[in-house]
Amino acid sequence: MTTFVINERDRFPQTRVEISGRWLFGPGPSNADPRILAAMSLPPIGHLDPDFLTLMNESQSLLRYAWQTENPMTIPVSGTGSAAMEATLANTVEPGDVVLVAVKGYFGHRLVDMAGRYGADVRKITKPWGEVFNLEELSLAIEIHKPAILAIVHAETSTGVRQPLEGLGEICRANNCLLLVDTVTSLGAVPIFLDKWGIDLSYSCSQKGLGCPPGIGPFTMSPRAVEKMQNRATKVANWYLDMSLLSHYWGNDRTYHHTAPINMNYAVREALYLLAEEGIENSWKRHQENAESLWTGLEELGLECLVDKAYRLPTLTTVRVPDGLDAKAIATKLRIEYNMEIGLGLGELAGKVWRIGLMGYNSKPEKVLLLLAALKKVLKP
Ligand SMILES: *Cc1c(COP(=O)(O)O)cnc(C)c1O
């Protein structure tokens, strides 16, 4: 008789961690609106169920509203922001294409890494972390490198910078170049006019400005970008994110590609309805006003923001760590004593800043007061 080795029950963890929630004032995820959590707990239905297909159409229209675009190819990708980020490059980059990346923080480097993996001839221009590019610098780089795609981050979550984009789309068009913009920390919270600004490719996530749990990556591509994809000599090297295949599920044929994460799609639809009910301009205004109260409160505590006010993101504020203070120890104290999360510096800014997020459901006056009060307690005990 064969004897099987049975895993002993006492090898299982003897305790289980209790998840009771936290105030999420870091770079994401942010806290989710209870209406979104309720939507997530609805029973799953089939990914080809007529009701689900209707829900997909609703989400697509709502996403177009959030981005201010008419792009037919606008979908919530199954996966986090990085999946949608990868989708923009995977579908449009052909081996040997010049991709110019304007790097001014951590996520610019991620774009460089991804573009290289799809065989792009990657060129890079850089700025110190905490600064933005001006139009002349970008224009000159386009003239020099003649890229097929220019990639740039709108809201750089590692530095707290908002990159101005007006005028860039025209320059890209005049140079036969697609404009790819990361709007992960701006969608729903910071003004974006995708079509007006001539942006061809963009992606975002569910868990930052939209105030939904992580798991969905909004994605959009302009007709120009679709044309580049359709003229490819080679197949898209990523099966899962191939928009020429996915367009059959999200388009009229409704053919199976992969099983959509049903409950995450309930969640993101709810988040987008919340945004539409509030009105996108009101959401932009709310994020700006609450960020300004935060900045005033930080100043009153003797703290200084890294980024010039003109380019400061309302969704993510980088705060300089005063000399002699241990950034991580303060963040840990906030978590243990006040159940609050804030972010630490990344890359060049490690140890030098804290990153405070006020996104979606968390961008509220009472939460700003709560956060400032707790910060005061841990900084000036
Ligand atoms: C968070 C973030 C991403 C990555 O999104 P994930 O959901 O973490 O995969 C990309 N770009 C920027 C600017 C981000 O802030």
C-alpha cells in the first residue's frame, strides 16, 4: 500500500492576522468608498452575461468621461496600473522603434524598463527629482531623437510633481510621434483633457484618484495609436494585454479572451459612477482645496514641501524630513499609535521625504484635520 505524506495540521500558521483597516494617507492604495466595497460584494455573474456586458459599456463611457476623451478603445484592463502601463507599450512598440522617455522620477524609470523589454530603442532625458520638464526641452528632445513615441508621467507619485502637458500633443503630432502619458495618480482627481491635449495613449489604476481597491488598470488609445497597432509587422509580444484580441471582447463580437475579474469590474464601475455623480470638475476642485489645507497645516507644523507650489500635485504631497529626524520611525509611530499610513521616499528621495496622499474618498476636510493632528502628536510629543 502506498503511504502518503500528509502535511501536518500544526504546520499551518497558529494565528491569523486581523485586518481591521487603516487610514491610508500614503501613495496608494487609498481608502475605498463604502459604496464601492458594497458593489464588490455583489455575487459574481458570468463574463458573457448580458448584464455584465451592459456594465462593461457603462464603465467604458464613464472612463471616457473621466479622461475627457472620445477614444472608442477605452477599457478597464484586468490588472493594476502597471498592467495597463505595459499594455500601452506592448501594443504600440515594435522592435527598433525609438521610444523617448522623459524621466523625472521612479515611474519614468519603469517606462524605460518596460519599453526596453519590447525591443524599443529607448532614449532618455532626465530632470532632477522634484522638477518638471518645460515645453522647449521636450520639443528639442523630439527634434533630436525623432521618436515614434514620447512617454511622460503626468503625476509623478515618487516626487509629488504635476507635469504640465498643454502644447505637447501638437508638437508630437507635427513630428509624427505618439504621446503616451501616465495618469495613474491624476485620473479623476487632477484636471486632464486627453483629447484636447492630444494624448494618444494613457493608463491609470483603480486605487488612487478613483478611490477603489487595486486590481483594475484603466487604459485608452487614440485612433492614431490603434492605427500604429494595426500596421504592426509583428504580433503584440504580450498575449494577455494584446488589444487587437481584447477589442473583440470589449467590442461588438463579445468573444471570450480571459475571464474578466467580475467583482473588480463592479467596483470600478461604482467608483466611476461616484465620480460622475459628483461631477469631474467638482472632484478636481475638491482635491485641490483639501491639498491646499494640508499644505497650510504642514507649514504651521514647521514642515516644508519639496515641490514648487505651481507644480505641486493635489493628490500626493512630498514633505521634506527635517534634519535629525528618522523618516521611517515617524511613519511607524503614526501607524502604531494612530493607525495611519503615510509613504516613505523612493529612490533619490529615500529618507529625505514623506509622501502624503489625499486621493478620492480620502480627500475630505475632516481627514486633513485628522492627519495633521496625528502628525503633530508624533512630531512634537
Ligand atoms: C502607482 C503608480 C503606477 C503603478 O501602478 P500599480 O497599480 O502599482 O501597478 C504607475 N505609475 C505611477 C505614476 C504610479 O503612481
